[in-house]
Amino acid sequence: MNINNTIAKTYIFSNKKLTGVAVLGVLLGMSVYIFMNSLLVGFDKSSNESIFRNTSHIRVYKDDEISKVLPKNSPEDFIIINPKVVPNNTTIINPKMILEVILRQKEVIVATPQVNTSVFYNNGKSQISGLSVGIKPDEANLMYNIKSFMVDGNFDLLKSTPSGIIIGSGISAKMNLAIGDNINLTSSKGINRNFKVVGIFKTNNSAIDKTKSYINLAASQQLLKEGNSYITDINVNVNDPELAEQVATKLTQITGYKAEGWKQANETVMATNKMRKMIITFVSLTILLVAGFGIYNILNMTVSQKINDIAILKAMGFKGKDVIKIFVTQAISIGVMGVIGGVMMATILITILKKVYLGGDIGYFPIDYEPQKFLQGVVIGLIITFFAGYIPAKKAANVDPVDILRK
Amino acid sequence: MKAILKTENVDKFFYQPVEFQVLKNIEFEVKKGELLSMIGKSGSGKSTLLYILSTMDTDYKGKLFIDNQLVTGLSKDELADLRNEKIGFVFQFHYLLAEFSCLQNVMIPALKLGKLPKKEIEERAYQKLEILGLQDQALKPASKLSGGQQQRVAIARALINDPLIIMGDEPTGNLDSKNTDIVFDIFQDLTRNYGQTIIAVTHDDDFAKKSDRIIEMKDGQILK
């Protein structure tokens, strides 16, 4: 072993208590950093997951373009008495071609047409208002993973049953509906149709469970008295949800219809996420930094205590950089011990918390081992340790042996 | 006898609190195998001169030659290497590293030099400790020894790289008369039998009288 390392090692082990305290500081800072950041990732994942159950990455639709008010003194002005602002048609014209164009983009995984209808669910005397979503079952399942939150019935039956319906668990409970029962839907256009319950889903978001149902696309077009080219929305999923906004801009330019990314559609949730991220990052970095101060303090003390040793070593031919190596080696050793301990501690904490059941929309505590956060923590931890050691080491390296030895 | 160390026109100034010339035009030579004592009242500049000779103090005017090589103007790292290889130090206080055993303390400069394998360095360290009559204490922690023994370990450490010169700043200053005699005898033995060159700053007139040559300093100048 190199003599510098030998000296560093001896200093570390000759004062076990101080070293232990410094290691413990790094260990705690490290584990809290990794833990909190993994938690952050978990929160984001769970919030995204609940968003993506109901929202696609991108929604392409015809934006309401309000007709322009006739300008004063135009030739038509005098013909129309008491003009009103009338919303334009909200259908997508030639949806098949638009779909093909969208699917040709390399980022796009799934694109599926959808027709949303406001309906009343009627069963006997009870009536609930809600939203019925007309879907192509296979494509919609690819997009929302509906099968994963089905609690009863068979999702695939929707394909073979033109008048099948999959209802939220809240509707089923309120109207006492089981698989195979009939339910009557009244649309906003006054159309009445009977549907047969083929499945029940539960998203744990009670507002959705109490109002939402899935039906076949064709059925929803009938409810609206429209033909089979009537499409209000085309939903698109892309391979990287984080890039949805860029792809949306591109789709707007290509199709001429409004394409909205999920972040834009969920601005409140995004703002909350951002806030959470800022707070957790700030707090966890501060904790790591404090651990760095611990190392700095202890090394500063060691340098003061060992000032005679430093002087004689320099007299005997140790260079400034040797002295720096001795003290930085100490800091890094403390750091490495703390980091290893911290990684283990964080793993234990996450393992325990993963098993805690919270219920509701979230279920189990949304935390997982995030390799990226572990790596990030280790790197930041070591960088902080290095500088916490380097500053006192630099001071030690600048000791003038003559000043000390002449006393 | 050839000169191992030589100075030419060395001047040194202190600027704090007021400008003051500590050394004036110092010119002298040290020959190989000499036991040289530097004496003088405190403030005469003898310690200041020693630290310039040791290459640790580089803030002076004039020229310093060690082993016929001009040392003045070398970088700090070059000087560190030079000290490691060619100069051994013994101070008033032993400056042993308390956490290390005597043997390890003696080995440190040789490990730093890195010319020999560790095994050989250890053997040499034992030899040096034996010369100083400390072979039994080799594995004890340095802090457990008596003052005289510690000073002898420090001398063994100064010897480990077979330096050209040993420089001592009051090497017997903290010792009682018995240990002073022991240290002096060791110095004399080293110069007579091993051809070692030793420069020592001392207050001890007995020590000085017994040495081969005395340089007396007054007001920054060499008297004789």
C-alpha cells in the first residue's frame, strides 16, 4: 500500500468515534436522499398511471371554433337580425385518413377513434347522469389497459356483443347491476337504447367509477344519431409520454386539428408534481450537504490536531499533493463507507415501505427501487464528500513547516 | 574533504513588524563527515540560517548549493524530493506520528522515497533502530516511549534514507544530561564511523565544545 494511504488509514482508524459519526452522517443523508427521490419517482409514476387510465398521451379533436360575429357595415349585416354566435361542428372530417396519417408517425404506438356521449343511465326508477365512451375495444385496451382494472365480467365480450356495456363499479352498486343485467341509456339526442352489462371496472377514483362506462364505437354513434364516420376524438399514445407535447405540436401541424398533450390537459396535476419535485429535491440535497459539513468539520479538526504531523511529513519530503491525498483519501473513505451504508439503508426503507397498504386510488405505497436515483445519490454523495475533504486538505497542504517546527 | 553544502551571499529579511535584516552575507561551507555546531544568542539568526539550509525556507537572497547542485530557485516539489533523499531532520521535539509504531515512524521517509521494496525498508529500519539501541522498542507505539527514546527514534528516522546531511534544531534541547550525552555520542559515532555529516543548532555549550567545528553567530553574521 502507498504510504499516503497507510497514513490516511491510520488516521481513520485511530479515531474511530469521530470517523463513525461522520460515516453515520453520510449514511443518513444518503439513505434519506435516495429514499425521498425514489418516493418522488413513485409519486409521479402513480399519478401518471391514474391519469393514463382515463387520458391518452395525446388527444386530437376539432376545437370549438366560434363563428365570427358579422362585422358592422358588411353587406350581410342588414339581412341578419339579432345574430348569435354558433359553435361549429365538432366532428373530425375523414377520420380514417387522419388516423392513417397519425399512425405513420414513428413515435406513435396506438391511435384509436373515440366518441364521448353524455348519457343518463336508467334502471327502473333510478337515474344517473354520466359519460359513455364509445371505443374500439382492442385498441382502447392497449391504450388505457382497461383489463387491468376490471373487477368482474370479461372485457373481450364487448367485441362480440354489439350492445354490450362495461360500467364503473359505482354505477353497478347504485343501480344494483350485475353481469348479464340490462341497463337503459338515454343520450343527449333523446335516443333510448338497452345495453347488456358484460363487465364492471373499478379505478378507485370514485367520481369516475360512478359515472363512466365503455360501449362500442358504433353504439355510441347510434346514440348520437350519427353515421359511422362520426368521430369526435382520436386518442394517440406515443412511446415516450414525456415527449407527448412535442408530438402533439407536430400532429397539429400535420392534421390541422387541435392536438393536446396530457400535460396540457392536466395542468393542475403537473403543477403539483413540479412543486413536490422542487421541495423534495431541495430538502434531500440539503440533508446530503449537511452530511458533507459533518465530514468537513471532522477533517478540519483532524488537520488542526495533526498539524505537527503535517509539518514533519512536509519536512521529510512529502509534497503538498501528498498531504492533499492523505486527507482526501480519508474523506473519500468516510464517504464510501457512508454511501454503502446509505444504499443498504435506503434499500431496507424502500423494502419496508413498499409493503405498506394505503388504500384508495393509490393502493400500496408508491415507491420502488429506482436505480437511477440510487446512482444519482451515490454520485452526488461522493462529489460532496470529495469537496468536504478537499477544502481542509488544501489548508493542510499549505501549512508552512517552518512556522510549526520553529515554535 | 569535499564540500557537501555551500552558501554564497545569503541575506534574509523579516518584514513583520518592521523591515529587519536577519542574515547578512552568510558564506560558509560544510565538509563531508563533519559534526558542525551552530551557536549564538537567541535572535542571532542561527535557526533562521538552518531552515534556509534545510531548503524549507525559500525566502532569501543569495545562493545555496547542496552536493554541488544549485538548490536556490527549485520548485517546492523538487525541494521536497531533495529533502526526502538527502536531508534528515532532528528537532527539539521528536515529531513522531503518535498512531504509528516506532518501526513505522522510521520507515515513513523510505516508503515515501519508494526506492526499495517494503521488506528491505523494514530490515533497514531495524538496523537503524539497533544502532540507536532501540531494537526492543520497535513495535511499540511511538507515544509509549520515554523522551530520550523518542528522540533516538527520531534520529533513526533521520538516518533511514542514508542522507547526505542530518540537520538538528536543538536536538538535545528537551533532554536531560544523561540523554544529551547519549544523543551526542550517537552523533559522534555517526560522523566518525559512518562518515555522516551533521549540522546542529544548539544552546548547549558542552555539546558545541565536543563537536568538530563551531560556527558562532551574532546579529546575523558568522563570527568565526
